[in-house]
Amino acid sequence: MTVAGRSEEQPEPSATERRSTRRGPQAGQDSPVEVAEQIGQAAAELAQHLQDPAVLLSVPDTEQVLRSFSTAVQGMADGVTGITEWLRAAGHAGSLSGHSSAVADRLEHTARELAWLAETVQRAQHDHS
């Protein structure tokens, strides 16, 4: 304790303070924008592939694709949640951060639905065998 009755230790920054001091990618890492662009391009290519009627997928492949979609969408939900927190910390509370939060919630719901669909496909495969 100091003479003023305060601890010499600095208090831990609040969540808002921590998030508002974001840093760029570390050496050797792609920036979040580059990673997002790569994911977007890969998703578009996969969508074209899956929409091709000539492409044959087994039931286990279909289940795995759905599980991977669920993981990707959950990652997007978590990312949008981080963006929402940053928006609030940067003073953009209100309709902008509210809309961002709603999108994150919808993405999280979609991720759960995709996981449920993958489980249903798996059960259908076992029931059909």
C-alpha cells in the first residue's frame, strides 16, 4: 500500500480497455482481412463444387462437410462478436453495434443448426445401414 492508501499494483484493464488496444498481425501471420478473403474465396469455390450435380458425395462426406460448415460459421459468429465488442469500445454503441450483435447471434444459431443437421445425417446413415 502506498501512503495514499492505494495499491502499488496497477489494476488490470477492463475488457473495454483491453479490446480497444488491438494489435496487428505478428510477423509471419496473415492479417485478419487476408484470412477473411481466403475463407470467403474458399467458401465460394466449395459452394460451386457442391452445387455441381455431377459431384458425388458419400453420406459420411456430406456429414463432414456440414460439420466443417458449422465450425466455420461458429468461427464467424465469434469473429463478429469480437467486432461488436471492438465497435462498442471504439464508441460505436447503439444501432451499429446492436446490429453487429444480432448478426453474431444469428450466425451462432446457424452454426448450431448445421451441427444438428450433420448429426441427423449421421443418424440417418446408421438407420439406413
